[in-house]
Amino acid sequence: MMRAVERPSVRQRGVALLIVLWGCTLAAITLGALATNARVESTQARGQSLRMQAFYAAQAGIEQAVFRLNASEDAQRWLADGRPYRLKIGDSDVEVSIRDEDGKINLNTASPEVIGRLLAASGVEASGIPGASAAIVGWGKRGHMDASMLLAKGGFASLEELYRVPGLRADIVDRISPALTLWSGENPNLAHASPLVVSAVTGADAVAAQAYVAKVHELQAGSSNLPPMPGTMPGSASVGASGVVNIVSVVKGDKGPGFTLDVTLILKSEPGDPRAYRVVRWREVSPSGDT
């Protein structure tokens, strides 16, 4: 006599179905997490790749600037007066500007009067100028120039040190630091200066200082016909170069992350030295403003 095959009960079938559904759910969650991680890693890798492309494009802008500064023909030579030059490097749009450091105010040798006018020209309120000027000059007044090193001994050892000066707000440092240097003589060369420096040295207002710089930027390489000096205080201007330049190479962010290299170089041309320059200051600025 054959035994009847027992069929699973409805309850047993329900439990089995529930286990299968739970298994499918866990598998879906696991696959979803793996897919999310893969997307995140892919995005991070692409972002890193684009950042590296921007970095090398900015660095290529620095190298192009050094090459153009040393060009023998006037038509090929770039001027170190802060005017912008635009390049296409790969897929990146790069804007390069060069400023001779002799067009800036020496942080260690500037007089209190020049520092005070610089603070005023940068928009610091009148009530805060005496204290800020005294703090800066008091920190850097020990400096003296060593021509062989092109760097003042004593006083400030770097521009970033300004942020450590007691009583000097960070927003003030942000405003004045582009006009300051450690690698120049006592009197800025206004042919290479920014409007802020022109105002600080000559006492000219912002409009007159900007107009003077705009006229300088109209000059072609090889020209020595500088425009009349603005303001009521004496200043000096010359087309000659000091050999120490600040180059800012900015990669535009339309097709990827923006990036900026802000580099100060001592140009080298000594016999037997294969280097075209020596770096004395190097800053990398991300799109968020971090260095």
C-alpha cells in the first residue's frame, strides 16, 4: 500500500516565501550599497583627475611666463606689470599675470607713513590705521637688506607671518598682502605696481591710480615712454627688471575645478646653471580659497 505524500502546510509555505523575500531584500540593499560606493569612488576619482589637470595647466602657465619673460624679441616678450595674458592649455583656459617684485612695498623696510597710506588705500577705517601700522612696523623694523640674499634679515621672514602680528585683523592682511613683498628695495617701481601701491606711494586716489596703471598696460614691450606720475608725493618708475617676479596662473573653472598657482621666483641666468629660476614662495589656491 502506497503512502500518501504529505504536502507542506500553508504556514510552512508562508515562512519559506518570507525567507526568500528577506533574502531578495538583503541582496538588493547590498547591491545598492555597492553601486553607491562605486559611484562615489568614481566621482572622487574624476574630481581628483580634473584637479590634477588644473594643477598641471596652471604650472604650464608658470613655465610659459618664465619663457616669455626671457624672450629676445619684443613681440614675444611678456611684461611684468600685472597685465593679464590668456592661454589655452589642453582643454583649460588659463590666465597668467606677472608682476616684478620691485613694484611692491617691502614689508621690512617701508616707512610708517607708506604703511599707513597703504592701509588707507586698501579701505581700512581711519580709526584702525594707527594701531595696525604700528603693529606692522614694530614687527618688521629690525630688518635690513642683504643684496646677495634679496631678503631682509630680521623682521618678517614670510608674508604669511603677517597673520601672526598681534592686533592685526586677518581681513586687513588679506587686503594689503598682494601689495607687499620681502624681495625689493625701499622705493617701489611704479611702472610695475598695482593701483593699491601707486595710491600708497603717491597719495593718488583710487581713480587716478587705476588710470595710471591702465596707461602703463597700454605700453608695448621695448617702450620706455611711461605716463606722468599721479598724486602729490614723489615716486619712481622704470621699465628695468629686478629679476624677482611674482607669477599668478589661474585656471578657469568652466569645464572643471578652478585652480590658482601664486609663485614668486628669482630668475636665474648664470653660466652653467641649468635652472631657469629659483622658487622663493609657492602658494596653491583651490576653488574654495584653501591654500
